Amino acid sequence: MFARSLAGHDKGKLYIVLAVEENRVLLTDGRHRPADRPKSKNPAHIQPDYEQSGVFTPEAVHPDVRNAAIRKAIKNKEDLRCQKQM
């Protein structure tokens, strides 16, 4: 699913949630935080968007393919958000 950062230097940035741990959430954007190096963030500091990203399919097993799919999903989501605001 998608999540937007609410606090920190990355405030307002859109991520995809990789995993939810006990008191942390692992986030990726495919570029600065690739799937193999996710950002760990406090769950209170994100706004979850419960729309499914559809990124993690069996075809996206190679890290480069997965990161490209993550970037594309985030870009599409941001484009839709911009269109709705017009």
C-alpha cells in the first residue's frame, strides 16, 4: 500500500510500504530508498493510503525491475493526485 510521510525531512513524500514490524514501518520509493535498503519510520509519522500499489507481483523479483515498478507506481499515484486537484 502507499503511505505519505507526515514528519521529518521527507515530509509529504510518497512511499510504498514494504513491511510493518513491531513498532516500525519499512518504506521504499525505488530511487533514494530502494527495496533492498528501505527506510524505517515510526508508524505515527506516516499517513497510510489503503489503495494497493500492485507492485509486488511474481514477475518483479529482480531488484532493478522491482525498483522501476515502485517508481512507476508512485509516479502514477502522484499524477492522479495532481489531476484530481485541478
